[in-house]
Amino acid sequence: MARGPVAVIGTGAAVCVAALVLLPLGAVLMRASTWPAFAPGDGQAVWFTLWQALVSAVVSCVLAVPVARALARRRFVGREVLITLMGAPFLLPTIVAVMGLIAVFGRSGLANQALAAVGVPPLSVYGAQGVILAHVFLNLPLAVRMVLQGWQAIPAERFRLAESLGFAPAQVTRHLEVPMLRAILPGAFAVIFVICLTSFAVALTLGGGPKATTVELAIYQAVRFDFDLGRAALLAGLQFALCALVAVLVWHVVTQAGFGAGLDRAPVLRAQGVGPLLADGLAIGGTAVFLLLPLGTIAVRGLPGLLELPDAVWAAAGRSVTVALASTGVTVATALALALRVSDARWGAGVIDAVALLPLATSGLVLGTGLFLLVQPWAAPSSLALPVTVAVNVAMSLPFVYRLLLPEARVLRADYGRLSESLGLQGISWLRLVAVPRLARPLGFGAGLAAALSMGDLGVIALFASDQTATLPLVVQRLMGAYRMDTAAGAALLLVVISFGLFWAFDWWGRRYATV
Amino acid sequence: MKTSILATGLSCIALAASAETPVLTVYAGDYFTSEWGPGPAIEAGFEAFCACDLQFSTGDLLPRLMLEGQRTQADVVIGLTTDVLARAREAGFFGPHGQDLAALTLPVAWPDDTFLPFNWGHTAFIYDTTRLTSPPATLAAMRDLPDGVTVVIQDPRTSISGLALVLWVKSVYGDQAGAFWSDLAPHILTVTKDWSESYGLFTSGEADMVLSYTTSPAYHIMAENDLSKQAALFPEGHYFMAETVGKIAGTDQPELADKFLAWVLTSEFQKTVPAANWSLPAALPQADWPEGWSDLPLPEKVLFLTEDAAEALRVEAVEEWRAALSQ
Amino acid sequence: MLQFDDVLLAQDDFRLTVDWSVGAGARVAVIGPSGAGKSTLLSAVAGFFAPRRGRVLWQGADLGPLNPGARPVTILFQDQNLFPHLTLALNLGLGLRPDLRLSAAQKAQVDTVLDRVGLAGMGARKPPQLSGGQIGRASLARALLRARPVLLLDEPFAALGPALKAEMLTLVGEIADETGALVMMVTHDPADARAFAALTVLVAEGVAHAPVETAVLFADPPPALRAYLG
């Protein structure tokens, strides 16, 4: 009962993704000249990597629940704007995010100034607490959005039923909210865990030193500094195994909420009383301050430089937008094909699901290096800088978009699969009339995410870059390297504004389209 | 329509012209070709007399060469720093530069026949006089900085300046380097992946001192008219670093490459070095340095590790650093 | 003629055998205890449940190789018979052309049918704006447009009140008359069966029994039906 062309395209997409990830890894392994060995400190790095990723992911998910619930059940002026703005930290290039966080939580940051004003000695952000803080800052928005979508996906009919049965709040939580969270949170946890697993500049800077060494840093060192491809491949394999472990665990934990379909009526999530109101106010207010203050400092810091940016910055911005749009198109199409394939298939769904998450576990550096090795016999790598950047961006953002689409694709299959089939609705018509409109919300959100992630990407381009292909993040880096800190701050703000603008535009499209 | 035909015609002519013009491909560090780097001036200066087209290709240098192997497009590589020369030499891609080294004005002997230095500087801790009124006067004083004075450094595993720092400490303290790091540890605010992040933390006021170069104050003085950023100069000496240029042995443009290498040592080229690289010229007497540069305070003593010595110490020094700061 | 040729429907512990046929244009009620396999029986006809053994034939042709959309069948589910994001007119249009590239004549046909089921002028509305009865009418309107010779009703009106349900059954009857369709209707209510269907199939204890006249069946219920009726 496979939906012919859609299934074939989905399988083809999976093959392409697997090739994009595995061939470069193979190329790196083939080129490794020495038998790799672990170095002193690797054990500590693995331990720190796992530990901080686990804590960061748990804290992000736990905090996301009250915030998402508050946002789901309250209506206030500026709610939509706040939800969109609160997504911004996830889209920040790491170097910018670190600067924003330090401006607030650093030694001479706003938080310590406030503490000093009331006579409290300063708190240090540098250390494990800083790493967690930064990762929660970067990933809480993602968790909130995922959980919020979960709440919105519970049909209004179920809440009405609950009300009609006279459920107390605790019963609503038990029968409606907990099943939803059980379906949503493992996925959110896995994604954030893996993001944090591959973090390194943020972890190092806020971790305060080599205590905060992650596996990804060791990979960077092996590729860029020691040129030890064998060790790079070994470490990449290790990181891969850690991610795969989590993916397998999560695959077993994920359940389907099974609420059935509603009629797209607006959810009626109600909470009465002063207690919940205060709690919700605190959750929303606290999160808004936590997430928006660092963004504010980035804006304040960058504004003067923004007004007098050199032409090269604008040219790079244009290139970055082009790359981002191309990456977004390919990412969204691939993710949709994969999600529809997995949600439908009776066979191979597990394998394809793993393939879709494969890039998450892959080190972007090793991927870039492998692509370089593959491309180099045939063409000058610098002439392919932008296509390669697009390919790597697609690989890196695909798992996120796929993860967003999959649960909703499953719901779509469960609720409207038979109706579609009984009407003979298939192929392109089915995509156009059913899949895209029904999935518009996650598609728009996913496209926005892909665009913003592609804007901020820097990791892989260094091997391929030429002056004509410099993207905006690279120019920010170059400006900083040339002491132009103010101009760099301006360019960074431009980067943030564009990333966020793209994200907002796609997300807005999705939400609008979904309600039309 | 007409204009597009005209444009096509013109670009055909341009293409034909470029087909006759030999191309010199120069691999350069990432900072090189931006309008804030030295690349544009070098390209214009060389093309003015070489009857060639100089094309920079920027990005990682050594990793890229290693990946490309014998298939490299490069004719010349500019920007390899002293601490990676051993590995670059061992890889065997480079041929003799064939230049007379008499013109060099480095503070150290440079008998190298493969890599030609074009700029140099030393590592130093930079501080802000408005925030740190009594800076440490010796490297030893860094071991007991007053409480609350913070330093930000770069990771020697990911940054060339970070590597220079651990070699600096190693060459001064030898077996006691680990103890130095343990003493400095409480003052290390944080360690960053590369130089620019550290410097950003310093200029934004988060850290009191930053690991950078003795030439860093020059930027603030000359480009911003800001005299508050100064290098703490230590009698124990400062670690010497140079950036070099080398010729690929198998280049298909050997004459052009030689011409480029010769040009690097001319005073015309060397005069562009300070303000474009924010470093010191390698073959220009101090009297000829651009205005303001002669006044820049520089250390008396220069510490220089030969590349073999540096390579021999590298792994051990980094591990000592890592172990001491991971406590 | 719809023929079940030695059909076995099986999944996990569930077993249902069917081996009988029923003529075109008949009206058949399907009754039996919950979980006995009434919906599964309909699913097998509609193409959502492949028999483990045997064949389902329509006018002598095996339906097995056909996708659900290609079968001579319209099925109305308990719910989700309309796409909530599409207008009524488009939901109905799907019955004529699944890609919705409708000609002017087809659009007029949609309007006519809307009018026919008492939803005149509501073509631009979307399902969330409709009442349960209106949704039922719209689903039936699409069945009318599709005009397939077999109409399967898997309790689409279960949620409606008695008066509304009676109204819907009347409408089903009219549509069946117009299209000459064989109607198979799952129901829990003997009254529905008696009012609507001349024949009734009892599904119980792993067997879908051959259709018998409804009046006869209820006049002398076999033990399984008696147990169900209580």
C-alpha cells in the first residue's frame, strides 16, 4: 500500500543522504596514514561531552514544559511576536551567542552588575555551569517550540471531552498532557543531546578551559591542527557511536500519543485561578528575559557598526542568503520525502529513520574534509565552495527538519491516510492537496530553521573558501581577525537580523498557510 | 539584448587575454584577501610589474596542502607560521626559495633555504591601562597576579597563538612549565578556540589581559588613536613568531614564483606589512619602518625555538598545559 | 454481485471467515458484537485489509490487485471523512477528480449536489465551521458524486442524535436509489437495520454469516445475536 512515487522518492532521498554522510567518512578513513590511537585526555573529553550534553538536554526539556504550557494556554498581546523572538537564540551563530551571553552573565555582565548593586559578590559563568547555561540558552527555544507544537496538536475535541467529563487539572495532565509529552520529549531530548554533543567553541569558551574539552574539539584539532586524519576518523566514529546509541534508545522510548484527528478547531486549554496565572507569568516572563536580554546586548553592541558596514559585508550577506535559500529548498524537500516515507512504510522505516538522523551524529569537519578529498581529483575545490557548503548545510539541518515533520506526518497518515487512499488521492496531487497544507506549520518552521542554520554555518567552508565565496560568518571572523571588533559586531548583528528574518518569513508562511 | 551581446564579446576578449596571461596561484591564510588584510595591496603591487595574474586562494594552508598532495594547484604558499614549518617541510612539497637572505632584519638568525619570512612578531599579554594600573613586570609575576585579575588565552590545540604561548612558557620554565600553569590557572578567565574570540573578550572589558602579540597596540594607536592598550613586556623574553612564504617544488610557474619570492623581500612589499598584517617587516631596517612603528615598545630579549626544538616540545608542552588546567 | 470467496481475514489473534455473496443494489446491515470484525469486513472490501486467504470479487473480478482508490467502492468512516483544511466544494470535488483540476461542468455538478443534500451556498465553508449533521451530508454528497456501485458505511452517523441519524439514513437511501449502489452499513442498532436494510449480516464468533432477511433474522435471532441483543 505504498504511495508509489512518494515512497520511491523517499527511498532515493535516504540513499542520497546516506551517501552524502558515509562516502566522505570513507574517504577520510582511506586517506588516514597512521593507525589511530586515543590520546591522554580523550577519556576525560568523552566523559565531559556526555555529561554536559545529558544535563543540557534534560534541563532544556524540563524547563520547556512549563514555558510551552504557559504559552499554549495564555493569550496576550504580542504573544505571537514573543514566540517567534524566543526562537532566535537557537539561530545564533555560536560566536555571536557567546558574546551575547557574556555581556549578560559574564564577569562584568549585566547580571553581575545587578548583583553588585545589591551587594552580592559576583558569580562566575565560566565552568560547567556556563556550558549548561549556554546550551540551555541556545536550545531551550527549540525545546519550547517542539513541546508547544505538541500542545497545539492535541485536538480541541479532546480538551472539550475532558471538560465535559469534569476532569480536574491533574486528570487533564494525566490523560492528555502526559501522553503528548511522552511522544514529544524523547525526540526533543535526543536532538538537543546530539547538538550539545557536537558543540565545542561554546563549551570551551564558557567552560573556562581544557576541562571543558569535547570530542568535537579533539576532532577539530586532529583535522585542522595536527592533520591526523586517522585520529579524526577514530574520534568521529566514537562521536557517531555515542549519537547512534542515543538514537536507538530514543527510537525505543518514543510512543505515539494517538489522540486522533480533530477538526482544526482552536485548542481550548484553560487554567483558572491565581496560582497557575502566576506560574505561567513567571515561566513566560523569566524565559523572555533569559532569552531576550543577550539578544538585546548583541543588538546594542552591533548597532553602531551596522550603519557603516563595508561593501564586502553586504556582498557576503548576499551570498549567504543565496546559500541559505538553496540549502533550505533541498533540505525541506529531502526531509519531507523522508518523513513521508518513514511514516508510511511497512518495511525499512527504521533504517530510513536512522539514515535521516545520521548527519546529526557526523562531525561537520570530517564531512567537509571527506568531501574535499572526493571532489579534489575532479575539480578545484574552491570553485565548488558554495555547492559544497549547500550540501553540508543540507546534511546538518536535515535531521532537525525531519524530526519536526515526522510526528506530524505520522498523524497525517493515521488520520487521513485511508480517506486519501479511498479517494484515489496520490502522488503529486496528494502532496499538493493534503501533505503540504496539513504539514504547513512544521514545514514553515523547519524551513525557517534550515535557512537560519545555513546562514550561521562556518565549520566546513574553511577548506574550500576563496575570496569570491566568503559567506557572512566568515567575514565576521575575518573582521575580528583584523581587529575590527566594532565592524564585526555590526556584521554579526546583520547576520542575526538576516537569519532571524529568514526564519520569521518561513515560519510565518507556515502558520498562515496552515490556517488558510 | 545588444548590451548583453557586447558584454559577452567583452568577456570573450577578457578570457582570451587571460588565457595568455600566466597565472600565479598563491595559497594564503584566511585573513589575507579580505579588504582588511594585506592581499589586495600585494596583488596590485605584484601585478604592476609581473605581467601575470596573481590569484589568491584562501583558507587552511597546511591541511589543504596535505589533502591535495602532489595535485595541489598552488605555486606559492604565503602565511605558514614558524611553529608549523617542521611539518610543512617534512611533507616535502616545498622547493628551495633561492633568495639571498642578507636583506633579512629579523632579531634571530634565519638560515632556512626553503621558507622565507615576510613578517614577524612576538607573543605578549596585552592589557588596558585604564583597567590594570600595575601590570605584571615579568613573566614570573604572572604566577602571582593580584586576586581578581583575569587573563584570557587561546587553546594551543586549536590556535597557533595558543601554541606559541605554551612553547613560550616551556622555553622559559622547562620542566617547571606545569607549575607555572597551575599558578596561572586561577587567573585564566577562559580559553578560546581562536585569537579573535579572546581579543573580543578583552576589548569588551570581560578580561583584564589577553594573549596576543607585541604589535597589537599598534592597531589601537594607529587605527583608533587609542593609547590605552599596551603589551606587558617581560625581561624573560618573548616568543618569536614569523609568517613565511614558500615555493611549491612542482610549480608550473617557477620563474613567476621566484619573482614573487624576490619581491617579498623588497622594501616596497615590506613597507606594506605593518599596517596590513599588524606585524613587523622581516626585511626592512627599523629606520625605514612606517611612521609610528619605530616608537612601538618591543621586548629586549627574543626567545626563539628552532622548528625541530619546537616540534620536539610541542606535544609535551600542550599536554602539560592541558593537565594543569584540567585540575 | 459482491462475492467473498472463501475469505479469511486474520491479524494476531483475530480471525474472521467470510464465504457468501450479495447482489448489486442490495442494502445490507452488518451487525454484531464490538470487536467481532464488522469494520474489518468493510475494510477488506475497501482495500485497507488484505485477506490472508481467499478473494473478494465484484461482478466476478478480483478486487485484490486494486488500490483502494481504484475499487468500485466509496467508504464513509466513523470520522475524518472530510479534510479540515479544504473547503466543502473542494472536499466534494475530490470525489470527481482527486487532483482537483475541475472543469466548469464539474464545478457546477458540485454545486448541484450540495444543493441536493441541503447544503446550498455552503461550498466555501470549511469542515470546522460545520455541524455534525452538515458534515454527514457533505460526506454523502461526495459519495453521490463518486457514484461507485458499492457504498460502505462504517458508522459515519454514530455520533448523531436519533432524528438526525434517521434523516441521514433517508438520504443514504435516496442516494442508493439514484446510483443503484450496493450499501453495506455497520450498525449497533437493530432499529436502523430494520428501517434501512432488507438484508442483515451477523458478524460474530469469527464468522461473517451469509446475509439473511432482516425481518427473519430478528424474528428468530440465533444464539450469538441473542447474546448481543441482550
